[in-house]
Amino acid sequence: MTAFLIISVFIILFGGFLYWAYLPDYRRDPKEFWRTLIGMPIGMLLSILGFGALNELIKKWAIKDKDEKNNI
């Protein structure tokens, strides 16, 4: 019962964090938001495991649209 309560509190805190921290980014550009949300943990994991080249490819994928908009 105690473990369930602790896990529930963490889930609520994490949900609140996502809502207040990422909602402005999502409203600004939903496509970029999902790329960041997916790419950031994968890139961190790859860099920890020593795959720096794959990390750079994911970074380029995540910010692709931003670079194209700035060049126009």
C-alpha cells in the first residue's frame, strides 16, 4: 500500500511537471515538442553508451525544422 502511494505521488508530480513545463513548448510547435520529447532521452542514452555519432544524428533530426525555418 505504501509503495502504491509513493508511486502515485511521483506520477502526479511528473504529470504536473510535464503540464506546466512543456505546455508552452507544445503550443508553440507540437511537431518540435514531440521530437524533443522523444529525441532527448534517446540521445542521452546513446551518449552514455558511447555512440556519439548516433547522438548527433538524433540532434539533427530533432532540430531539423528549426534550422530550415531560420535559413529561409
